[in-house]
Amino acid sequence: MKLEGLVDLYRSMRSQDIDRYRFSYRSGKALFDVFFFVDESPFVLLFGVKSENFSFEIVVERGFEIDPKLDRDTYKELCRILGLEYDPDRPFSPWGFFKEFSENIPNQAIAAQKAAPHEVADYRSVSEEADKIYFLGWRDNTKRGEQVGVLNLEKTRRLLGEKAFERCKQKNISSCWTDNKKAAKDFTLP
């Protein structure tokens, strides 16, 4: 299934050099935070409902094609969150959900809506210091005679993206994090 609505958004993101974008989408009783990650290969859509502690990811292949099928647990939970009652004559269709979603994707990215690392952390769990989700800066491990850790690299990839992950791996740099929102810094590549 092609998500036609992603085409214009993708072009707008590219023209503004935005790799990770966040927007809202309402369906049924649920208000979703939707993240579009174009720095991953293939691209990824992350749907999350913070009030329900629920999220799922959809792989977006070349040509903005997705597989609209959901695993059984995700399907059941999504139906519950949308407030749907079981109707054997008209079962919930993920294809219909994604068709409606595609028709409601914004065509223009707004730079102020770039996905912040702590927003991504609401839906993508990390192993290393899970409570520290606000970006603080970079640490050059070569100067310290240390090596960047595997868990730190994975946290960097999940919350900051592929470019940051590759740069940290190549240059032996760790991403630094805090649990203090007021101490958070804007993210720029090292």
C-alpha cells in the first residue's frame, strides 16, 4: 500500500534538511503523535499514544510503500485505543486506518516540529539510563582514553538517528543525557 500523503511531507522535510519530524493525527478516540524518520533505511513511521502508553512502528519502503498488516497484539490494542467495538460483519481494517491516515498527513514540514530526542523517548525505550532523555551534549572519549559504549551508541541511534550514531561510532564520541529538562541542549551533530 502506498502512503501518497508522505510524498509531499518528505519533499518538504528534505528541502529543510529535517530528518525526523513529528505531527499529530486523530483517529477515533485516539490522538497520535506520529514521527516520520527519514534518516533510517528503510524509513520508519512511529505511532504513539502517550496517554495509553502505546506505540508501534511501520516500515516505509521505497516509493512510500507499507505493509498495512499488524501483528495480533498491536491490532487488538489499536482497536481498544480507537474505541472500537467488535463487529464480525465489519471488522476493523488496518488498510482503512492507513488510508485515512495518508489523507491526513501534512504536506508541509514546519521546522519547529522537528522530533526532539525526549519526544522520541516517550515511545522508543532505551536501555542506558532510561530516565535520562534530554540531550546534554557530546563527550570525546579519545581525549579521555575511553571507548564509546554499545548501550550509548544504541541510545544515540534510537533517539538521535543514524547520522549521529555513525558519527559517534566513527569518532569515538558518546552522547550525554540528563533527566533535567531545563538543562537540555539543542541537538547538533558533533
